[in-house]
Amino acid sequence: MLAAESVLLRRIQTVYVDGASASGGGTGPALRRLEAELLGRGHVLSPALHAALGTLVPEELAAAHTRLVGLADELLGSHRTHVPLFRRFPHTVPRDTEALYVDRVFAFLLQQPDQPCVLCGEARTVFPVSPCAHLVCRLCWDGSDYEGCPVCHRRIDADDPFLRPVRAIGAAKAPLAGPLRLLRLGTDRAADATVLVDSLLARRTPLSPQDRDDLLTLLPLTPAGRGLLPEEIPVRETKAMVLAALVRAAPDGLPVRKLLAERLTTATDVLRLLAVLSGGDAGLVTPSPFTGPRRPLRRDLLAVLDGLPTPYLVEDVLRHPTAWKRAAEVLHPFERHARHPRAALAFAVLRGTRVDPGIAFGAALLETAAAHPDAVRVDGARIRPATWAGRLEQAVAEGDAGRAAALAAPGGSSCHLSGHQELPRPGPVRRRVPLRRPPARRSGAPQRHSGTDPPRPGAPVRPGHGGLRRADRARATPAAG
């Protein structure tokens, strides 16, 4: 939970206070010290967050103090060596923490006047309210009609509701550069995490390493962490990462086989999932060894492959031959070839497995291959992929001119898949040059013509623009004299 709160604090500046009640410790020195420490780390409290912290009893406020300061330190890099502001802390601390806080406020304002207003959140010129030094802008609060601070409700000076730099003990250099960050009170971790997770899943570009870590951290708090994924996840690498997290966590009641069958729509999707489960790259850019999945998951993955259209399955497997050969070592597709015949057929094509019709395995492969002539073809003792170019070459080699012409004709090489669109052929065999009308010839201009057609009798011929070649003209010209 603390890791999720760290992500929410970094991405949406939201803090959650558990145990807030109508009555509590109030605005005492403990809350003031918390404000001072957060301010030193570049954060200020919103009115709602200040009020919620003020309702905590001392023990709860101390726990919230430790948690919030720890989260802020993590954002700044808690792995670095911490140098306390007071060398002998906590034995020696200033008696006047109020003056310390005011001094730090002016340290920020003198360095950069534009800071976020705690009321509207907009970064503009703000002023510290007297005497508490909470930062507000004049558009939200001017002090003319109020007797107390809008944040802590302490009584203000009616003559001058804002502090002036001359009243500070001595403004020092701001400990952090840049504007302060306004911390807001969050009420529902799961709802805020769901909004962030949905936005990350909807992205149409690959996630950065930081975004991937944040997504995996927030995923258990959201409906997506229970298998209720959005209808579309545009980036397949992101989809593989989320499915791998669900398979590892295995929430109660999660139908793994149904989820994988709905979300893994290509063989490469299965390969990406295997790579992520093995700690590899979902983009399949960096080769990595595969670890063997559990037997139920292995059967589910083979069932997904077996349910894909056979032409697409064979073509997709051949796109990543090296990776799929390593994946076959952990999937063992030939062990249950009777249950997953199309998956076994695709791996037989990939591996170039010799088929012996005299044994049960070979006979089963040949029977499956005969049922899918649009995907594979039998070539002696091996099964080859029946690509469009391969089918055309086979027809030419067998001397079947009619079938070759049908494949070469437009629309003649579509392979019909039950329930799927037709696969068009890659393109025409011959380059067809469209007939174009020659440009209109101006009156009196010499006629241009191609070098393949003879010129009309009596028509002038421009040298170098068709007609006889220079050598032919030289031979055809009679010698002088």
C-alpha cells in the first residue's frame, strides 16, 4: 500500500489520511512541525488536507508525520545520505517552530514569488497569511472580510492580514529550486488508481520504464487487477505485461483460460506473454531464454494457439522462428498433438519435422495438413507453409497452367477462412502498364514516337528521340562522293 501511495503522490500530488474524525489534536506544534518539514521538501498542504491532519489524535498524527515525510523523502531520493538541518537532532530543536516555518516560507517567496495557492492550486503570486504563513493569492482571499486564516482558521491581524519579509527572522536560501507542490487530500485510493491505470492502458505508444512500474504497482487496487480489463489495449506490449501480472497473481475467481482466449488474438501475443513471464522483453527485441510455465498454463497457451486460424497461425509463427523454437522447448506442443492438432502442425512446419505416415504422430500431422491446404502443403517427408508465392511456384513446377493463371489473376489467390476475411495475394506477377493517351501535338511540331514503333513515312525524326539509333543511321547514310 505504501508503494501505491508513493506513486499517487508523485503523479497526482494526493495524500490519504486514515482515521480522520470530527475532533482531534487540532492545530498544535506537532502539525506545525509536519508543515515545516514538508515545506523543506518542497510541499505545502491544501486546506482539506490540513483540516484532516488536524483532526488526528497525537499518536495518529505522529504516524502520519512519519509516513508523509517518508513519502516525500522517497520522491527526493531517500537512498542519498541524509544531513539533518540540526546537527544534534532530535536532542536540539528550535523552541520557536512558528518562526522557523515563517522563515522558510519567505525563503521560497524571495527566490520565486509564483507559488501554488493552497485554495485554487494555480501558480501565481501568493502571499503568506499572518501569523500562520499559509500561502494564498489575492484572487481567492484578500483578508478584508475574514477574521481567520482560510486554512487553519487562526485569527489574523485586521490591519495587515499578510506577513511582510521584514518580519521574518532572516530569509535563507530556499532548500529546493522551483515552485512548491500542493498536496491534496485524497478520499479513495482505488478510484484514483483506477483513473491512472485506465489512462496508461489507453495509451497508443509504448510505456516508459517508470510508467510500467507505476502500472504494475497500482494494478492490484483497480478492477483491471481482477481481470476486468478495458475492451481495447492498443499497445500489445502493455497487454502482455498486464496479462502476465494477472497470471502471476491469479486473483480468486479469475477465469485464466477465458481471459487468455479473449485477449491473445495472435500467436505473437502468446510469445510476448511467454517472454514477460520469463522476465524478458515484451517487445521481443532482446532475445531471452524462456522458463517453463506450469502445466495448466501451458495447456491454456496451446489451446489459444490451436484456436487461431491456421493460415494466420503458421504465418505468425514463422515471423519469429528463433524465439518460437525456444518457446517450443517449454511448451512441448507434440506431447498432446491430438488435443491441439493445429498448434502441433504449426510447430512441425517451423521445425521442418520429418513426417512418417507409418506412425500415429505422422499420420495425424498429414491428416491435419490435408484439412488446411490454404495454410500448408506436403513436400515429400516434410510439411511446408503454403504461401501465395509457394503455391504459384508449385503450380508452375507441376505444369498446371490453369491453376497458375488463376493464382496470378487479380482476386484469384484469396484463401477463404471460415469466419475471417479473405487473404489477398501480395500483388500481381506482371507489371501492368496502364494505357495513356498521347499528348496533343502542336501544329508544325515534329512528331515524337517510341523507339519500338516505326515512324510514319515522311515524318521528321529528331535525333536522340526515337527512330533509328545513331549507329544504324550511320550505316544507312551513303558515303559522300
